[in-house]
Amino acid sequence: MSKINLRITGPTPLPDPVREAMRTQMVSHRSGEFRDMMTHLVGDLGELFGSAARVLPFTCSGTGGLEAAIVNTLAPGERAVAASSGYFGDRFVDIARAFGVQVDVVSVPWGQATDPAAVRDTLRKGPAVRGVLLTQNETSTGILNPLEELCRVAREESDALVLVDVVSSLAATDVAMMDWGIDVAIGATQKALMSPPGIALLGVSERVLAARRGAPRYYWDFGRMAASIEDGTTTFTPAISVLYALRAAVAMIKAEGLRQVFARHEALAGWCRDSVEAAGLELFAVPDHRSPTVTAALVPPGLSASTLRDRLEAEHQVLVSSGRGEWKERVLRIGHMGNATVEDVEHLRNALIDVVTHSPMPTFGRRRAW
Ligand SMILES: *Cc1c(COP(=O)(O)O)cnc(C)c1O
């Protein structure tokens, strides 16, 4: 078994109690034992989403959750406004368009945060907007968008349902569904929830459940899933092992305390940013909007992200992610969400300093030569 310091942006390393929980024998998902487990689990998860939210678990990756959010809220031909600050924001737009939604996109150059004023301007233009699509933490660029302000703008300027991708921020920073007026928040097990991939978790408002809007759907239907969850079960056979793992992870988060978990993410992120700069690299994300879960570093001119990544893995047994889209070779991304410690980041720091110091870099020191 490889002993790798897994510092990619997901899946994230599993704590021992979570791995142990995966060994649990199967039970019937209609049994009392399962219903009891599920009822407690969705109750605890409701707190991670900022109270009041009903939590619906679907067996799929995060992207399935994004699709579920779209088809339960927006019908073909309806208008939506989306804010995109990178690869995952663009994906949300692509999904909506695949279902015939007319999407106006407010985008920013990668590495910058969405500007609430720009979203306000777009909402004021044109006919009624039925949905506002937001990303809290843009994993491709290491940006934490100002979600509270963005939600306020959406609520002030429209009656639109507010859908938010919180896949890489849920359980790492505040997602205050009730206070901020979020209608659907989409999370997934394999990021800060330090569980295996396999379940998307959707926090859903009363407004969405009551509205019964959207596109044709079957597997993803919120109404049917909400009724099942009321009854302590899921509509279809869930990934039971993943749910047991998630229960163990949520118990760890509760024991540590949610505020403490958030503070730990902030502290690790600060230490990781410091490490990137200590290695002589520039941070990709603008100041004031840097992510608590993902740090993106600009690769110095003359080097490629894949070369640095491969050397970090081969020489130091630490695995990071390269960039996305056109930034693939120019950005390294370091994940520090969920089960991450000071030692993990310290190890990454030393490895990064070593690899960058021992790299041929004729142009090192120049800023963004491209
Ligand atoms: C990881 C991630 C997703 C979902 O990816 P899947 O591979 O489908 O789980 C969506 N949005 C963001 C911001 C992510 O970080």
C-alpha cells in the first residue's frame, strides 16, 4: 500500500474511523436500524448546511447533484443567471444549458472572485430570472466567492431560486442556507466531508419543495426523495457503505466542533499559502478571496505543472493537482480539506521548496511571462 500524502482537490484521505466504518455488513435500507441511522445522519447534516435545510442524499458524484439541482428547479426555456469564476462554475452553466435553460453568465478572469455588483447588473437586465447559479468555492482557481453577498443580491433583485455549488466548501466553511436564503446547496462526500466518493448531499429549502418546478426527471426527483427521507430511508438503494463512512466522519466533525473545524481549515490554508510563497511561487487567487480548502499556485515560467507534480510524487510521495482548462500546466493546486493536518502541509512545504529549488529555471523570478 502506498503511503502517499494525498493533497489533491478530491477525493481526500479517509480518517481511520471512516475506513473502519466501510467494513460494516450490509443491512436492508428498509430496516429500522437503517432508518434510525439515516434520520440521525440527515439531522446532523442539516447543521452543516446552516439549519432548516432538508438534506437529500443521492447516490452519485457531485456533478450528479448539480444536475439534480437544475432539473428540480428550472424548465427548458426558462432564464437563469449564473456566476462563474472557473471550471466548476462553467460546468454548472453547461448542465443548465444541456436542459435547455437560457443562461446569462457573469464571468471573471480565473483567479478572481465573482463581483456581486456585476451579478446585480445582470439580474436587472432582461426578463424574469427563475434561477441564480453560484459557486461558493471555485476548486479550479482556489477562490472563495463572497457567497453571503451574492445571495443577498440574488434575493434583492429577483424571486429566483438560488442554487449553490458548495461541493468543496461544505464542512470547511460557513454555508448558512437559512440566513443567506439559499434554496439548493450541493455538496459531496469526497471533499471536506472526508468520506469516500459516491453520495451527493443536497440541502433544500421549503420553497423548492413547495414549488415543484423544473424539467422532467425520475431518479433525481426531490419530492419523492424528500418523502422517503421523512420516512428514514432513500427512494432507491443507496451506497450504504458510503453512508456508514459519512456517519463516522460527521461524528468526528461534531466531536471537534464545527467552528473549530472551520478555524482549522483557515489555519491550514494560511500555512499552505505561506508555504507556496516560501517556495518562491506566486498565489493564483486574488487576496481577500482565497480558499480555505484549495491553494492554487502559479507555476514559474519555464516549468510545467505536470513536471512539478510528478516530481513531488516521485521524490517526496506527495500528490497535488495540476490546473484545469487552459491553466492546466500553469497552475498547481493543493488540497487541504477534511482530514488534513499541520504535518501534511509541513511535508508538502518542504517537498515544494526542495523541488522548486532544484529545478532548472532560466526565467525564474519573472512575473507571469505569458
Ligand atoms: C469536486 C467538485 C465538483 C464535483 O465533482 P464530481 O467529480 O462530480 O464529484 C463540483 N464542484 C466543485 C466546486 C468541486 O470541487
